[in-house]
Amino acid sequence: MHLFSTAPFLAVTDVAGVVVDVGPGVKGLTAGDQVVAMLNSFNGGGLAEYAVASANLTVKRPAEVSAAEGAGLPIAAGTALQALRSIGAKFDGTSKPLNVLVTAASGGVGLYAVQLAKLANLHVTATCGARNMDLVKSLGADEVMDYRTPEGASLQSPSGRKYDGVVHCTIGVSWSSFQPLLSDAGRVIDITPNFSAILTSALHRVTFSKKRLVPLLLSPNKADLEFLVGLLKEGKLKTVIDSKFPLSDAGKAWQSSIDGHATGKIAVEIES
């Protein structure tokens, strides 16, 4: 029995395109449908002309949403959405007036987190590089700090607010830096948790700490993806695209992603 595939691994799980065919028993999707999908994380397959997607993680893409915009959603926007829900954000108009910090707010997850937080009527403080401060502000952030300055590095809200939640999208910031900045029951949602973060989280649980570090692993589901695509259609959410590459230059796109300086999403498109 082979536990792992010996075939070459094709990276990327977030895709958008046209349904070519559907398997037996699939309902609600037919050949010719424009869709957004998240592929299996272990198999990947997005950097190809054809990919196999589960119907459970495939949703129709309306004409108002481009393929590149839709393909940006599954992991990045899905993670932002679930992180905000973890700190109590609601999107039906019933959210409490929470204060939230978004670190690395000009990255793929951060840009969605800022927008979704404002849709939930939260007060948003954000950190990013100086060149992206105007962009993050334009997407709804109430306070924006350059993380390279002493003020930004301190993570303290310029208005003196304590954070009810932090959507932590970067690395290299310890729990001890966040702890004094949190409200009595504040939570730090760490989307890139390391072993130390997992241990800290476990300690908080067993000691019933009110302030907590919470590692987040995305739990993909169709309902969230449909919700996010709907927000794009209505113009309430925007996918910020850093750059686009043809499939023949997928290697350059991958290197650009690895370099870690993209503002928003990097799209790879099939040449027509």
C-alpha cells in the first residue's frame, strides 16, 4: 500500500475556472459553470490547465467576479473570516463594538481581515510597511502603523485602545508582546503558529486563562466560500492583486510568493 503519491506535486490549491465535467452524483454543478474552488491541500494541482476539485469545496462564480479575484479567496479570505469569528465578529449586524489588531495587514490574509473586520463594524488597528499604509487605510483600517517604526513595533493602538482580538498574520512576535495590549478576555489568533505558540495555547487552556493565544488551522467549507464570493459580487469585499503571471511563468510567480513582499495576491492565468 502506498501512503504517498509518487507523482510530481503541483503546488497551489486556490483556483477558479470553468467546469469541464462532473462526477457521478454531483448536484448543482454542470459543465460550463464558472467556479471558484479549493483543491485538496495534500495533492495540490492548481498550477495546471486542468485540476480535480471536490464538489464540497466548489462554488459558482458570478459574472461580476473575475477568475483572479475569485481564486484569491479560499485560503486567505477563509482564514481571515474564521480568525475574526474566533474573536466574536459577526456579519449580521449584531457584532459587539470590538477592537481588533491586524498584523501584516498588507499581506494576503491581512488585506481580507481588515475589510471583513470593518464589515463586522469592528475598530481596526493595522500594521504594515510604509508603502502600503495608504492602501490599508483605504480598505477601512481606522489606525495604521508602519511596523518598522518604534510605534508600529510596539503594536500599541495610537488611540490607547486595548485589543479584544488580534489577527496575527506574521512571525517573530511573542505572546509577551501581545499580552499587556489585550482587553481582559482578549485573544490572539495566530494563523502561522509554531511549536512555542501551540504550547502557550495549551497552557492557557489548562490554566483557564481569560487572555489566550489561539492557533488557527483553516477548516475549509462551502458555506464560507459562498459567503465570501457573495461579498465580492456585492462589492463589499475586494481581492487586491499584486501581480499576474501566465502559466508558462509559474516559476516566477512562485518565487515572487516565496520572496514574501507581495501586496495582496499573486495570480497565475492560463494563456488563451
